Amino acid sequence: MVEVSIGLGIVLSLILSESLGVTAGGIIVPGYISLYLHQPLQVLITFVVAAIVYGIIHLLSKVMFLYGKRRLVLALILGFFLGYISRHYIYSPFDNLSFAVIGNIIPGLIANWMDRQGVVRTLSVVIVTAVLVKLLVMIIFGGQLVV
């Protein structure tokens, strides 16, 4: 089911990118987000970390030259670092809650696209695409919600 979600996310991202000119936070992001839609706190934490990374990059770009690969790599490194912190140093008092981000590079990819096409547009496209991927996976696998 994981492979199907990632594959459908890539296809839908490509379709949206080519038809509407908007990208869902990187081509692999919707598939990964769709796998965690049943854990909204993790999705929210991932978006919060991406927004923090976006803010840091936005501030740093005012005092140093950040463009192209340098900007992308910085977003990925910051997203990875903040994701590591959320995964290993922020604990929930409840057993069933997790403050971990989704994936290692997902927040950085989302932050990079927030910087390129805007926060609202990126978050909207990621959410819509992830929900469509989840819906298609549910149809393909006979209504299963959870991986």
C-alpha cells in the first residue's frame, strides 16, 4: 500500500504541476502525507516544522545569498534537523500521540515550495492532493483507511 500511495502521489503531483502550474510540496510529498492522514497531529507537526524552516530561510535570505541548490539543501537540512528534534526530544504524555514529523526530508521539501510558490498555495495543494491519493488508495484496496 505504501508503494501505491507514493506512486499515486507522484502521478497526481505531476498532473497538477503540468495542468495548473502548482506543485504539492515536492513530487513525493502527497503520497507520504496521505499515509498519515489518520494521524492529523503528525500532519500538523510536519506543516508547523515546514513553516518554521520557511521562516528561517526567509530570514537568512535577507542577510546572505540563498538561491537554487543552496536554498534547497538548506531547507532539507533544517527540515531534517528540526524533524530529528521532534522525533527524539519532544515527548507526548499520552502513548498514542506522536510529535514526530512525517519522513526525514518532507518538511524541508514543503518549506522549499512554500518559499517558491507561497505558503497558502503549497499547503492547499498538498492537502488536496494527499486527500485524493488517500481516496484513490481506499478505492483500490476496498475501503481500508490505515496502512
